[in-house]
Amino acid sequence: MIEIKLFKNYDLKGYTLIDAFPGVGLVGPMAGSYIIEKLKMEYIGYIDSNEFPPIAAIHYGVPMFPSRVYKDDRYKLIIAISEFVIPAASVFELSRELLAFVRKNGLSKTISISGMPSQKPSGVAYITSPDPSVIKKAMKLGLKTISEGVVAGVGAVLMTNSSQFNVESMNILVEVNPQIMDPKYAEIAILGLNKLIDIDVDLKDLEEESKIVEAKMRDMLKKVKETPEHYNKAAEATGPSMYA
């Protein structure tokens, strides 16, 4: 079971949900973390599931849930971000929970930030959406669309299911070299987002801060992979349970 838990009740009507979960090139987390930092977004809740790895992210000495929710009142933004890759078995359930959250709170739209593998990244932001009017508007703003390809993960499920609930949904896609985590990819995504929803995120510190995010993500992903082995070794060292 997956639940989005807020620390208190908030009026989120008309806000936009940005999905910044990890994917190819870590474009979502790099862009999402930078936006959260620059806009000084408020930490308002977390995403909980017994299917998620049992870890805590420690930032500035404070333990935090590794999958969190932030809000900004100026631009009416909600960012959902995670410091571990969402397990494949949880993607559909998480997507449905996000859509339920959007509908319950009266959010206006969802935007996913994703990377797509390419041997020669073009350096531009692409847009895809089930709504032709969204595509038309995005192209007028300078974003490009793709005629063929594949979108994966939470963003894909959000788009394919959003129209059933009259929720506007789109995905900002950035071509990436899968072997390189480049801050430039996050910059391309944020520039696209700036145009798409008319926000202003200063990019002058992006390269430095994105490298910090990348290092944290690599460390967290390593810890997630080591967690099962760590628990198994701990269980063996402890011996049979006293309650057995």
C-alpha cells in the first residue's frame, strides 16, 4: 500500500504537481532538487509504502523520509521527489495514488520530468501529452514534440491515465547519455518548465548544486542496493529470534 501523507491540511487547489522521481540520467531529481532549493519550497509531507526500502535520508543532520512532497505558494507548485528508484512493482500503485491526490486536492495539472536515452543528446526540451492543445501551446513556447518513442515510469502512467479523470498531464523529456549524469540535462528541463508554466528559476548555481545532488543520489542508490545484504548479515549475526 502506498500513501501520500501530509503533515497538516493545505489548500492546494489549482496547484501543479511536478513528478521528479529518478529515471534515466537522474534528470528529475537534479531538476526537482534545484527548484526546491532555489524557491525555498516548504516540506509538507512524504510518500510511504512497505514496498519502499527501509532507509532515511539525512540532510543537514536531520533524518528525513527519502520520498518527500514540497510546495511553493508563489507559483502554486507541488514537487514529489524520491532519493531512490521507485520499485517497478510500485509504479502503477504510486501513479494511481498521485492521481487520487491530484483529484482530492483540486490540483490543475501534472508535469513529469524525465530523461530519454540518446547517443547524441540534442540539448532541447521535448514535450509529450495526451492533450493536443497542450502540445500546441508548448510548441508555440519553443518546446519540441516527439512523434515516436517510449516514455517509462510514473510519468508514463500519469499521462495515460490522467485523461480518465479530466486532469491535464504532460511530460518534459530531455535526451541524455545514460552513462553521464550532466547538470546540463537538468538545466534544459528547467528552462522548458520555466516556459511551460511561466515560472522564473535562476540557473546560475545549477552546475554546482546538481553535482551535489548527483553525489547524494549515487550514495543513496548504493545504500539502497546494500540494504538487503545488510539486513541479512545482521539477522545471521543476531541468531534465532528470542520470540521463535
